[in-house]
Amino acid sequence: MRADRRLFLQAAGAAGASMALGGVANAQADGLSSLTKTARPISQAERLARIARAQELMKAGGQAALVVEPGASLTYFTGVRWGRSERVTAAIIPVEGEALVVTPHFEEPSVRESLAIPAEVRVWHEDEDPAAVAARWLKERRLDKGTVGVEETVRFFVTDGLAHRLPEARFVSGAPVVRGCRMIKSPAEIALMQLAADVTLGAYRYTHARVERGMTPADIGALMDRATVALGGRPEFNLILLGEASAYPHGSGKPQAVRDGEVVLMDCGCTVEGYQSDISRTFVFGEPTAPQRKVWKEVARGQQIAFERAQVGVAAGAVDDAVRRHYESLGYGPRYQLPGLSHRTGHGIGLDGHEPVNFVHGEATKLAPGMCLSNEPGLYLPGQFGVRLEDCIYMTENGPRWFSRPPASIDEPFR
């Protein structure tokens, strides 16, 4: 479960969080060395194969082109790593031929630095309309009267601008095309996600051994980020929930500190070549109580039930249903009620920390080889504590495989 950075700042305290995130690049973690020296960036050949796959899906769906703004999907198809602003940078993938990248004139050299495929680049000046540039290109290719797919995170004003310039075009969701590509990870993607998981688990081991009484979430987060950098990852997020705050999946703004006998819930992840990890661990500082041990074991069993149910051809929602039935048999819930499991059992993961498809009730998409998802059926007892164990899986022809293996017990959270 990727942490909401705003809630993390509230929980940690703005000054402490700033120290944790801003100083990590210059910090060192004794005894750690990079695990990512073997990381291989996604090749141009693989990106071109992704575009070819998208074009196959576009043909099947009757789409003439696909519009993509900066973000994970733009990186996925073109390699371009760019941020969104009022100045439009976007790509258009046609049903046949090379893609177009539209960007401000003064940004072109920077955008080209990460462009990883052959593509035409057309620029616009500050007194020009980027939609006019894109529309002109589509008209030249006689695609201006067809159906144009729009990647699901593209902002309204971008689509609206194109629609005004292309009155005979029909605009539809591009999700079937983009999801049809991105949901199925290649061996190269899975290898990068494995490295990211290895880094996060290694950083957890380093951090766990150094947690001390009185530490705040910011203190623990700083240790985690420092270790992640030393191990070769790029810190993406860390959510540290202490004591009662662990009962609320995304935390609390109340001051927190490590105390004897209280739960420490850590939800952290990093990226390697843009691909993410997401691992949660829950342990107790000191000796766990009987109720803490009981709930921890129940969550560990929930994880195994999800893993066992996640088979090729099974609807993703059935995984959530299986866990929820078990929890309800123990007296939790019902459904998403508390005390119990108030969130979905898991989410897709890749270039984005949260992406389709999800382990959630009603999700009919069937699991297929190459899908990557989190497995995190936590249990939360408001006013007391919560337990979340999260490890990601990837689907193979023979069923699920772990990126990180679940812990042995509450006493051995980082075996």
C-alpha cells in the first residue's frame, strides 16, 4: 500500500521529514553496497515491441491514434521522463508508423535526452497552441476523422484542445490499449522489480536493527532512505506508523514515538530504473502481547490464502473474496467494516506504485502470466493497533511467485 506523502509529512512532522528526504543523498549506511549494479534499462527493442502491441490493440478496437501525457505511460512507450505543467508535452502513437512527441520549443533538447525510440518531435512556441501542432500532424496522416484513444490520466484541457481542433474525430478511453500493454510485465521488467524488492528488503533489515526507543517516524524513515540509497535504489516512499497509528492504514497526524510493547508498522518502497517495490512489515518493539501475536498470525494466514487463490485464469476479485471470507469466519468485518480489512487485498504494481489490476471484490479481470500485484490483507483494530504484511507477487504459467518472501513470525519480521 503506497503511502500518501501528505499523510507521511503530517505523521513525521514537516521538519523531520524534510531532513529524512533532503539529506539522504549525502548520507552513508555502513556495511551496505549496491545490489543494482546488474540492473539493465529497458531496451529500445522492447519499447518498440510495446508500441507494436499497442498498435495491434488499436487496430482491434478501431482506434486511429493514442494520446499520452507525461507520466508512467509516456515513459513506458517512449522512455521520456517528464513532468506535467500548463505547458503541454505529449506523445501521439498512430495506428501505424512512428510516434509523435509534441513539446515546447525550449524544452526540446531536454525531452530528447530521455527519448528512447525513433519518433518525430514537433515543437510549439509560447504564443502557439500545442493542440494545433498535434492536430496538423494527425491531419497529415489522415487520422483526424478517426477514433482517438486518450490515456486515462490525460488532463481534460489537453483532450478538449484536440477536440476543438479535430471536430470530426471521436475521442474515447485509451485504457483498453494501455492496460492491455502495461498489465503484462516482460522478463526485463520483472527483473528490475525483483532488484527493487531486494533493495527494500535489505534496507528493512538494516533499519530494523537500528530502531530505538523514542524514535519518530521521521527518524526511522531517514534510516530507511539512507539504506535504500546505499543499496542502489531510489527511495519512493516510506510510511512509518507507531502504536495506535498502525490501526489506520495511511496513518495519523498525531505525534508518534517508538515505545516498549507497541506496534511498528513500516510500508516502504523504492524504484530501480523506474520500477517499484512495495513491502510492508509489522513488528513490536520489545515483547509482543498475546493479542498482537494473534492478529499477526491471522494476517500471515490471510497472505497465504491470497497467494494460494491467485492462480492463472482466476478473477482478481476472487482473491479478495477468499481472504475476506476467512477473516469473517474469525469474526472480523463483515466485508470492509472494522475491525477487519478495510482496504482491497492488493493492487497492481510496475512503473506506478498503484496500477491495474486490483485484488478487490467485483474485479472480473482474470489473472494472467506477467501480471504483478501486491498481497497485503491487513487487519486493523481502531483505537488499538493494526497489522499489515505486504509482499508483491508476479504471475507465471504455473501460478504466483514472490518478489519478497513473507516473514517467518512476528519475532523474525525480516528473515
